Amino acid sequence: MLIADARHYATLTRYTEMMTRGLILGIESSCDETAAAVVERGSRTLSSVVASQIATHARYGGVVPELASREHLRAIVPVVRTALSEANLTFADLDAIAVTSGPGLAGALLVGITYAEALAFANNLPLLAINHLEGHIHAVLLKEHESATAGSDGPSLGIRRSRSASQDAQSLALVVSGGHTHLYLALPADGTWHYTLVGRTLDDAAGEAYDKVAKLLGLGYPGGPWIDSLARFGNSGAVPFSFAQIKTKAHLAGKAPRTKAAKTAPIARLDPHFLFSFSGIKTAVLRYVELHSLRAEAKARVCKVLANFRPPQTREEALALCSQETLDLIASFQRAIIGDLMKKTFAAAESLGAERILVTGGVAANRELRERFTAEASRRCLHIAFPTLALSTDNAAMIAAAAWPRLLAREFAAPDLSAAPSLTLGMIRE
Ligand code: KG4
Ligand code: ZN
């Protein structure tokens, strides 16, 4: 009750000051990055600090939840302090604190939530609970606001006057990360954003497929950046991977999504043309590796990768690590994944009349994905936007940015805020 009272008091006393500065401290700890950032009025990043746990999880080839919680506990205080000092601010300058409440790992989320609650209470600040998926969408909007204000009115004028016409348009957002491959219609209304789920993966997320295939091929963790770098040196037409059309609604009725990562919404009510499935391609890569005797090469690569923890940048470096046959396999895998993401995203945009496409989440950092989506959008005369590379993967600036319209709408965190590992975003499109 004390925290609730503090938030109520903060709500009343801080609101006017907030209108002048609008400084939100964002905290993100849903998976394997401990992050904090200060964003002004959802439109100007004053600092963004990310402490990555890659080195901790790399030797296991994936995130170990217990280790993630421990690392968050170690990092959270210095990361928040650094974010404030880089922004040249103290807690007294802030107007609110925003924290990721889900989806994500329960223990990891709890570290961020508990710390954010304590900070809000101690500093008499309102607390906002932000959905991680909404955060990823706001990473794109933040970049758009920053580009729109750069060299023009300046940031202090806030988002309303710096917004370009297209920023009010109905958008189709593809959130493509290690935990999600979801399509949402996003529409601004009454000062906040409203989301409708229109598509999703039935099993693995696209980033999960990258990570699993990279592990199978003896590459580093996370797999996305390794495959991204190596794919440039392979022939993407060498291995003909294909995706079967997902079966009809009647067939899916009553069936639950097949993996833990996918268990966030019923699927039978979604248009099967906008459903993804990435577990099959992982098995197809495994079969190719066995049939072409590439397993020994993959095994030998593990030590080399651990010794030199950086994806190859030149053809010579790539060939020192992988045979040409493996490079061709990697390039073909990536081509197929991106092709499937494009096919369904553009089909959904056309069918739903979206005026622009937002592509976000860790996989949106991919070079080939950005090039091919951009070319196709231009061919169809559609507006397309991505976050900056740094804001594609998990960060806290996106959480602080997503919190700004919620702060204006006074949508504060419930007094009994807790971690919501399976939190969903938006309504389902019937
Ligand atoms: O958004 P994110 O940091 O965390 C989640 O919310 O899941 O996404 C992490 C995922 C990982 O699966 C990683 O392999 C993938 O994004 N990723 C990439 C690239 N960079 C990160 N996938 C493809 N190409 C990249 N350049
Ligand atoms: Zn994420």
C-alpha cells in the first residue's frame, strides 16, 4: 500500500513538471541484456546503456535463466547509475520510471521490476509497466521522431509538433526477435497506440531459428550476427529450402502453438497466410549437415569460434572458419527465412491496407533483411522503417519511449505489479 500511495502522490505532484521536461528512465531486464536509458518526451534519447550477458551464456549456446537473473542483479545498479550520469541527470530530474513487465524470463523480469518499484518509491516518481513487444515497436517510432527533429525544430518541442504525416498512419509492425515473430496492426488513437495481432509463429521465432542453426553449425551465440556476416560469402541459391503453406483455419482449430515461446495467443482465429513456422527449416539444415558430412567441420569450428569471439568480416576470414559448402548453406538458410518473413508481411500489409511497415526486434538488425524489405517496399510504394541498429536488439530507450504516451494518459502501473512472462500485446483480429 505504501508504494501505491507514493505513486498516487507522485501522479498528482509530478504531472505539471513532466509537461515541461518529460524525462523518463526506462529499465529493461526481460532476457539477457540489463539496460537503462533516459528518453525525453518519447522522442529524444539522452542516454542508453546496455550490459550484455552474451559472454555468460555463449558457452551454453543459449540463455540460462538462472544465470540471467544473477547477472541482472549484478548489473542493474551500475547500469542505471551510468544511464543517469551519461544523461547528466539525477533522480530528482526525472518525471517517471518505466520498466518492462513482460513477456520474458520471470526471474529476469523480477529484477528490473523490483528495482524500478524501489526507485519509484524512494524518489516519489510514478511507475509505468511496459510491454516488451510494444517497446520494440516504439524503437522504430523513436528513431523516426529523432530523424524528424534532427536539424529542424529541436527536441524540446516534443513529439506532437515533430511528427511527420506518416507517423499517424495505420502501420503493420513485424516484431522479429529471439522470442517472437509476430505481426501487429498498430494505430495511434486518443494519444496512445492500439495494437491488433494479425499473425504469429506457430513454433520457433525467427531469431530462435538463427540461434539454433548457428549452434548446429558450431558458430557463436547469439547466432544472428554470425549468420548475417557469413551469409555474404555464400551462394544463397545453393540449397533450395522451402516453406509449406500453413494449413487452413479449420485444421488449426483448437490446437495450441507448439513451443513455449509461441504460447501467447490462440491461432485458429488468425489468417493462416500470416502464420509462420520456423522449426522445419532447422530440421532441414540438420538433415543437410548429416547428408553432406558437415558435422565434423562444425564440431571443429566450436573451439575456433570460442577463441576468436567475433564474426568474420572478410572472405578470407570466413573461409578460414567455414568451407564454401557451409557458407552456401548459411546463405541459403538466411535467404529462405527472409523470403518467408517478406512474403507474409507484405501480404498482410496489402490485405489490411497498412500504409507503412515497421520491422523491429533483434533480427531486424540483419543486413540482408533490411535491404530486401526496403527494396520490396519501394517497389510497392509503401513506407518502411526500422530502428537504429543499436535499438533493434533489446534496450531500455524503447521502453522509456513507449512509456511517454502512457504517462500522458496516466496509465500507471498497478500497485501489485509483478512479472508477466507470457504477456501478450493487443487484441486478436477476428
Ligand atoms: O530483440 P532481441 O535482442 O531479444 C529478444 O527480444 O528476443 O533479439 C535477439 C535475437 C537473437 O535470436 C539474435 O540471434 C537475433 O535477434 N539477431 C539477429 C541479428 N542480430 C541479432 N538475427 C539476424 N541477423 C542479425 N544481424
Ligand atoms: Zn526483445
